[in-house]
Amino acid sequence: MKTPNTPRVLYIEDHEDTRELVTLVLEQRSYEVVTGSTIENGLALAGSQQFDLYLLDSWLPDGSGLELCRRIRDFDKATPILFYSAAAYEIDKAQAINSGAQAYLIKPSQPSELCTLVASLIESHRGRYHRLAV
């Protein structure tokens, strides 16, 4: 059941099967998941709605997840970004962090590992935001 405090995740992934599986896993843990498959619709969704986390793939049909990350950071400096990608080299991780992401998880991974990292990033961000607002 969605409430005003239900964490919202924007998940941009071009492979439909992966997108559906990850969405199911996160929804079972009470996240609201909005999905897209391209940089273009990722930017449109990120620019028009509030999210608690952006979950991005590295390879998208219209460009790189790194480009999407940088472009999101142009208008949203605070919301955590987590890359969930099969790109497994250290350089891939470093480029993601340098583009503005907070974390990088190589897929496939255990659903519990993904959910733990998602929860940690959202909790940390909400805690920071709450302390600033008080």
C-alpha cells in the first residue's frame, strides 16, 4: 500500500526482463517503482516527479547511463543515484561515481544485496534532508 512516505525509485533499464524483475523485488519490499528505458524518458520522469533514489543501468539505447547521471545532476544535486550494471571493471565504477552517483552494484547480485543498498541510500538521504529541514 502506497503512503506519502512510500519511497519512490526511478529505475532506468533497457532490458525489459531485468526491469520487471527488479521492479517486482523492490515493490515486494514496499517501494514505489517508476520505470523507463532511455535517457530521454529518464530525464522527463526525473524532471517532472520527485524520487528518493535513481537506479540506473550503464548502457541505454540512446546513450550512456553516465550521461543520464550527469544530466540528472544538472537539476538534482541531492537525490542518491545507484548504478546497477553488468559493467564490472573498476573504471566503470569510478566513472559512475565521478558522474555523480553514490554507489555502484554489479549485476547480477542477490536481491537482498540490492535492497539493502537501496534502503541504505534512501535512509541516509532522508536523514540528511530531515536534519537540514529541522
